[in-house]
Amino acid sequence: MAPTLVAAAVGALLAAALLAAAFDRRSVAVVVAAAVLPDLDATASLVVPGATNALFHAVWLPLLAGAALYWDTAIRDSSRVRDRAGWRGVRVAWVALAAFLVAGIGPDLFGREGVNLLYPLHDAYYLLDGRFVLSTRDGVVQTFVSLGAAGPGILPLESPGTTASYAIPTFANPDGRPGLSLGAGRELHLVRRGWQLVVVAAAAATLAVRFRRKNRGGAERSAGVSR
């Protein structure tokens, strides 16, 4: 699975880009927490067989949360979220949901381990792999969607196995199977690739700039009021 630090960094970038006026330390913390929440299924795998990249990586939780949030904020006459937390709460809730999907599930679906998207209704890990190339010889080459006479084809989903045949090792559960392996060697991957380090550094720099601008804006408004 993609390192949790990378998921947190992508969540932080989403927070900086999407929170707008709701951007503050508490809101960023909520969004980043939502981004790393799916990785908690690695701990659940100590008890639940094959829970890693399945229990909290399946589509059902974000689908139900999104449907409930849409019903509450767009359909109901009186929104419970808006009544309790105002427009900021609604904004943070939607951005947190986006972080859960994009930062929490996305890197693992496009990564090297895959995600059990329909668990537990359908037990199969899926890995989405493809390429998009501009070639002087072949022109535009993409393998994400097959365009044929019958219309667009299915995304190239590959299945490396099921919860019974496919185990994903993590720091919490090195062998990926139930049981606490006290003597097993553990590795905590903060970043695995150079591009992941770039994402983490970009997230840290973006948050630093956003917080600095926010603090400067608040100081200027306070100075204007005092005058």
C-alpha cells in the first residue's frame, strides 16, 4: 500500500486547494485525518483476514457518506451539518470525503498492491494500470480506455487475487494475516519513490505558504480595525 505519509500529503494538498475560506488548522487536520483513515484497515487485518486495502478501501463507505451528506445538505429542508457547523462544516465535510477517496483510496488503486473495491460483497483486489503517451511515431497512445467499434471499453483492471489468496504486508501486520507476529521484521515506509518525496515536500511548502498568508491577512485586518 502507498505510504500513509504520502496519503496525508495528498490530503493536505486537497485541503489547501479546496477549503477556500474554511482553511484553518482544524479544517486541515480533519481533511488529512480523512485521507489517512483508509490505512487503518491494515491494523484491522490483525483480526479480520485480508482486511488490508479492503475493509476501509471499499467504495461502500464513501458512497454511503456521500449520499448521506448530499441528502442532508442539498435535499433536506434543514441541514443538520449546516445547522451545527455552518457553511464551513459543509465545506470541510465535502473536502474530507474527497480526501478519503482521492488521497486515501486512489494511490492504492493505482499503486502496486491494489484495492478490494467491492469488499465484502465481491472479494477481489483490483489494480488499475495504464499509460498515456504522445509519440512522434504512433501519435496518441493510451491504455486506460479501449476505443473500439462497440464503443468505449472497460478500464484495464487487473486482479492480483482475493483476501484468501493475496496478502498485503504492512508495518502493523508484516505477513498480512491475522495474528500478532511479535518476532517479525517490520519496515515503516515513509516514502518509497522519489516522486512521493516530491509530493510530501510540495504539501509541506503549500501548507506553510497558505498558513503564512492567512496569518498575515488576519494581522492586517486586526491592524485595520485598531486604526
